[in-house]
Amino acid sequence: MSRIPTHTVEDAPDASRPLLQEIAQASPTGRPLNLHAQMAHSPAVLAAYTSLRTVTAKHGTLDPKVSWALNLATAATVGNQYMMGIATRFARMSGWTEAQITALQTDTTTGDVKIDALTRLVREAAGHSGKVTDATWKAAQQAGWSDDQLTEAFAYLGLTVFTGYFLNYAQTAPDV
């Protein structure tokens, strides 16, 4: 049972309406998802979420296939089925196979050493309040990830943790 009712664009708080309208226009369904409709109760929450989405889309340099691997690995660590459903769908659309998607969800090998090192890093960070061991960090560097890329990975980690925690907090009913 969801803790927070959903809003439509029409009945959302005034400050949330433009953000919710943008989300609806970008949605294949023409409407916000339940998570957006619940976030709309607080313009600050919806603005924080949309800001994270916008900056990763505008300034992110990681390939979308990599970013969805990070989102899926983080979502599995956060433990929210709704977020895992979204991340799984986009991981599939970005080219991950079903076996690789399962590996990203379960922390087993995808067959790509470089991806495995990076997803291990974000999974460890998500599970330990952002902390990662030096060994995990060095393994990601040795796999070929630059300091810029390791820093950017945190943006996707942050977006997914923010979203997954909200979904857990609000007990959002899945609609995807």
C-alpha cells in the first residue's frame, strides 16, 4: 500500500506542475509514473530528482549502456523492485542480454571485466553509505576506468539511490 497518494499535473502543487508536465510530455504513456506523481507532493523532492536526471543526461559522458548497468546494479543493492523493473527495462533497451541483466542484478560476471569492476564499485558504495575499499577502487582503475569516469559513476549511483530510497520510503506501487 502506497504511503503517499499520486498527483496529476492538474492537481499537483503549483511549483510541481511544470516539472510534472515535462515528465508527462517525455513519457511514452503521456503521463507521469507513480514515482513522479508521488514526488510531486514536494516540489523540492521532484526538483531534486529531475535535476539529477537532467544533469546526467546533459553532462554525462558514459555510454547509456554503461549508465544503465550502473543503475541496475545500484537498484539491486538498494532492494527496490520498482526501480529494478525500470532499470531492467532500460538495460535491455540499451543492449544488455538477459544473462547479463541477471548478472548485473545478482553481482555475478557479465563477461565484461571492465563493466564488472565498475558495477562492483557502485554496488559496494550503495551498500556501504558511499564507502568503497581501496582494493575495489584500484580494481576499477586497473580495469580501465579513469578518475573522471569513476567520479561520474557516482552521479548515476546518486540518482538511483535517491530514486530507490524514495520508492522504498513512499512504498510506491509499481506501474511499469
